[in-house]
Amino acid sequence: MTADALKEVLSIKRFLLQFDDKTSILAQFFWIAVTLLETDFEHEFALALRLLDKVLSKLSLEDLEVQDKIEKILFHFKWHNFPGVHSLLLKGLASPGNYEATISLLHKLTPLLSIPVIDPDKSDTAFPFHVMAMLPYMLHNYDDPNELCIDVSNLLLAVVVVVVDC
């Protein structure tokens, strides 16, 4: 390891050690999971999905304080051209072993698409891509919809109603 790399690791470690409350620790686990989503190995991606699912069940991304902590960590990472959690998750749809878990996480992200960490471009295309990502799963289960399909359709409908009312 080069001296510059070691300095960078120590700098990140010092930065992360200043966070010792529950939310900050969960924010760190959030970023561990998100960085693991970049992997090309299916097993690692599956572990990242499971970790991200656990973290999102404990961490409220709607909370502005949580968003601030997450964005501060991202800024310190210096992750240039960060594609967003949504884009990183879409990669899991190409993996049969990770398909269901990816759909489940995408469902949890439906109301969070406007958060910069989820979609940094803040574009109008995140929701249409989100719907297109869900459609094959929904169509596959059309004749015998499971609970997730029903939840997804109800949540997508709620988001559309909110957008149309604005």
C-alpha cells in the first residue's frame, strides 16, 4: 500500500470515527452496502442486497438529518460520478439469483426516488425507469399476484396520484 493510499484510508477512518450514534453507524453500513453493489460477483451483490435491506429497515431516508449524514459521507468518499443507489440496484435485475431481492429493494425505494443519494441526477426519468424495471415482475405474476406485486402496484399508484395532484 502506498503512502498516499494509507493516508487516505486513515483520513476516512478518522472521519468515520467522529460518528458514534446509531444513525451514523447505520449510515456507514448503508455506504458499505452501496459500495458492494458495484461488484461484478453475484454472491457479493446478494450480500450487499441483504445488508442494504437490513439497513433500510432501520434507517429512515426520509429524515433530513439522515440524508445529511449520508451525503456528508458520500462527499468524503469523493465518489465522482456516483450513479445513485437506484442505478446500482438495477444491475441486480440481470441476475436470476438476485432478481427477487432486487425487486423487493426497488419497491422500498419507490417513495424515495427524489432523494439525491437514490437518484443524484434528480431527473424525471427515474420513476419511468423504476416502473419499467418492475413491469416484467408484475406481468410474470399477473394471473396470480403475490403480496409484493400488490404492494408494488398500490405504491406505484400512490406515487402517480401524488405527482398528478402536484
